[in-house]
Amino acid sequence: TAATPRAPVGVPPAGARKRGRPKLGVTAREVTLLPRHWDWLARQRGGASATLRRLVAAQMARETEAETPEATPEAAYAFLAAIGGNLPGFEATIRALFAGDRAGVARAMADWPDDIRTHALTLARPP
């Protein structure tokens, strides 16, 4: 007897309605929460899905507003300590860096190689 072909696992049969709102880019997925979390979500305006979307969007906005590891005085310091620790004006550069004095950082690094100075200033840029 010949076996009937089966659809791959996880692929809905042709014509089956997909969950979520695919035209809007919304994907339905499972979320596992404690009962108290579901109770809280049920009391929120718009229901669980809308509340979760708002919470995620708010957190994403906070993260983009906050300093990222790629652009902080700490990131610039880590780079400068590893690369420029023996260069002239290193200590003055670090003092200016943590004082938020971008012009002072540039002055203290005036005699440094261009690529090191440029990268350090990029890392030290304000958010």
C-alpha cells in the first residue's frame, strides 16, 4: 500500500486560516505566564495582546533612549585604556571624558593617531 503524502510538521494545510493578522505582520505565538499575570492582563485596557504590545513598545523606546553599550563614556574608557593607556595626555583625556567635556577630550588627544581619536570620540558621543 502506498502511503499518502503528509504536509510537513508546523505547516498549516492549504486554505487553513492562519492565526494572528498576517497582513499586518502580526504573528500569534504562545506566552506562558503565571495566573496572577493573566489576571492583571485581563484587567488592562484593550486586553492581554494590546497590553503586551504596549509594554514591549514602551520598553523598546526606553532602550533606544538610554545609553547603549556602543556609545558611553565607559565604552570609550575601555577602548582608550586598552589602546591609548601609554599615549601622551591619557589621564587628561579620561578626566575630560567622565566630566562630559567632549572638547576637552579632543584637545587632550590632539597628538594621538587619527583613527584612535576618531573611534574614541565616536564611542564617547552622547546618546
